[in-house]
Amino acid sequence: MEWLTDNPWVAWVGVALILAAIEAATVDFVFLMLAGGALAGGLAAALGGNAPVQVIVAVLVAGLLLFVVRPIIKRKFTEGDHDETIGASGLVGREARVLQTVTDTDGRIKLAGETWSARVAEGTEPLRPGDDVRVIAIHGATAIVAADRH
């Protein structure tokens, strides 16, 4: 244990590794920034700074990383995160075929190989089986459709 008190930078590196492991589970870049602060505290210790200097350096660097670097990294990793081509929203604009007459209250269509509940868009005439339609919106598990005019 005496070796650890003579080499406090090792404790800082250990704290940084623990914080990095927590970051791997959360992936929010908070613990990564704190780990950066811990490494800075370890560097201060390795350069001979006393305990209060080490803590001040660790806190300042962690704060700087959290409030300056983290927003930049987070924005970079979440850019284009919302892919509108998957899930129900990816079906908007696609063509479908009417299986059961579609009215403003009920109907069935074949959309992307699946049978969906459907309603016509407001002010649209009912659509008959065999009609080609285009999905203009998805509300829950119901497709809102209009006649597909090629």
C-alpha cells in the first residue's frame, strides 16, 4: 500500500479505467469526460503536484470536457440519427393495393407485403379492392391512403 501512496497517479489511472468501463455501458460521453479529468489528475500527480492540485486539475479538466467537448462529440455522433426510411414512417409515400374497400373509417390494404388497416384521406372517395393507392401518413397501425394517380 505504501507504493500506492508514493505513486498516486496509479490511483488516478485506476479511477479513469473504472469511469471508462461505466462509459462503455452508458454511451452518453459523461463518464468518458470524467475519465479524462481523472487522467489529468493523474498527470498532475506524476508531475509532482500535491493532492489539492491534483483534485483541482481533475475537476477543471473534467468540467471543461463536459461543457465544451461533450456537446461537440454528442452532436457529431447523433447527426442523422433519425433514419426515416425504417419503421412505419418509412412506409409513407409507398404504393399499396386495396384488399378490402377503404373508407374514411375502415379498410384493408397490402403494404410492403403485409396487410394493414387503412382509411382514406379526408375528403377522398372510398377506394375499391384492386385499386392502387399511395400511403400519405401512418397513424398508429393505420395507413392513411389516397388514390395513386401515376
